[in-house]
Amino acid sequence: MRIFCLALLLLVATSAVASIGVYEFETPEQEVRFKRLSEELRCLVCQNQSLADSNAELALDLRRQVHTMILAGKSNADIVEFMTERYGDFVLYRPPLRAATVLLWVGPFVLLLLGVVVLGRLVRQRASGTGNDDAQLDVAEQKRLEQILRRRGE
């Protein structure tokens, strides 16, 4: 049983190392650029992970592409331009401010402001008592309520 558990552990460990991938670079600067670009570009499958964090097949392919382009002498701007031309601004964690992305940049602040306004109105209504749903009963309703209460008391 111990041998089986050890073999299973080794199998899982080797598959994890294989999915991470090891890239060789000519200079330490290229490795730093690779790490920075892998953290700035988004995995298109996972959506909330960078290329560096994702083990999705597409992320592995994109990391290989970034590695190849760095070794080919492409600049960071060239690599980012290639990725955005191919996959759109969604591949960037910090998309540029354009007409198409203005909602991404301004939207959270608009929602926050809207929430503050709604909260302020609710607090003001409670403080003034105008938001009270306990409206006064008219005469007919008051009589009906008294009859119901009398019947229950009997």
C-alpha cells in the first residue's frame, strides 16, 4: 500500500512540474521580461488568472509564444501588440482607456456613487419617518381590526 501511495504521489508531482514548464533564456533580462509579461497577460480560459498562474492548455501555448518572441528579439510592446491584435484588449489585465473600455474604468466608480446615493436616501427616509410603511388605518379598517381582535379574545 505504501508503494502504491508513493507511486501515486510521484505521478502527481511529475505531472504538476510538466504543466508548469521550464523555459531557458539567453540572459537574465529576458527571463525577467518573460515573468513580467506572463503576469501582465490574462489567461483567456481562466479569465481571472494571469498566464503565469494558469495551467490551461491555451495559457501554456501563449507562454510558449511569449518565450519564442522574446528569444526572437521582439520588444515587450511588440509582444503585447501581437497578443491584443490576436485576442483583443481582454488579454490585458490593464486595458487601455478607449471608448470601448471606458465602462471598465468608470463603471465601478459609478456603481459606488449610485450605492452611496441610495444608501443616503434610505438613511434620510428612516430618520425623517417618511419611509414608514405603517400607514394610518381608515375608520372602516380600524373597525374591522377591532372585530377580529374581539373574536380572537373570546
